[in-house]
Amino acid sequence: MRALIQRVTQASVTVEGNIIGQIGPGLLILICAMQGDGEKQADQLAAKIAKLRIFTDDAGKMNRSVKDIGGAVLVVSQFTLAADTSRGNRPGFSTATAPADGERLYEYFANQMTAQDLPVQTGQFGADMAVDLTNDGPVTIWMDM
């Protein structure tokens, strides 16, 4: 699985003019299931992200996790993270998993983040979503599992 993680002071996702997910301080996680991914990759990624120390401590060092700060998580599906731009000017997405598997793994991943004792909000798989965020830092991290 592939994730783009952003440390945020706030984030929300809107579908058809309605906010369907919203958090204060925490992590916005854009997630994409790649071909060959399964629950094992989702489990590993969720555990890693929950423990990722990218929030500042009292000394100003990135030494706290989202759980340590009492933050929340907004998980948004983003198949374009699978973009292959190596040929031509139009990205290809053939490395992303099929939509049915992608949706299943997206939901499974969000549930695994909840299992890490984190408050989790989600977007809507396959929907045209508007994501609003304030990146804190900015801190943006790319992860593959």
C-alpha cells in the first residue's frame, strides 16, 4: 500500500457540497492500494503510521505520535498515488489494484487505524471529493508497504 501522510492542524473532505469527514490536529492520510496488496500490508502500514513520531515535543523536536498528542486521522482514498509518469505526458494507473479490491483495502485500512485507538474519519471511495487541509510544518511523508 502507498500512503501520503500530512501532519495537519485541520482537514476535511467534502462530497457534493457536504462535509463527510473532518478532523482537528492530526494526520490526513491519502491512501492507495497497489496490485498485490492485501491485509498484511494494510496492517503494517496502519501500525507504522500510528507510531510515526512526527509531532513536536516540548523541546520542539519531532518526537510524538498522533496518539501521543490526542490527534485524529482523516483517511482519503487516492488511486492517483499509483501514477506512472515514466512515459509520455499522461500518467498511467495500471499499478493500482482493481476498484473492488481497492475499496475493500481502503475500508480495511481505515478500520485498522481505528483499531490503533485513534479517532478516524474517512472520505468516500470513488467519489469526487474536495479535500481541505492546513498542512502543519509543512510535514508530508510518503510511505510504501
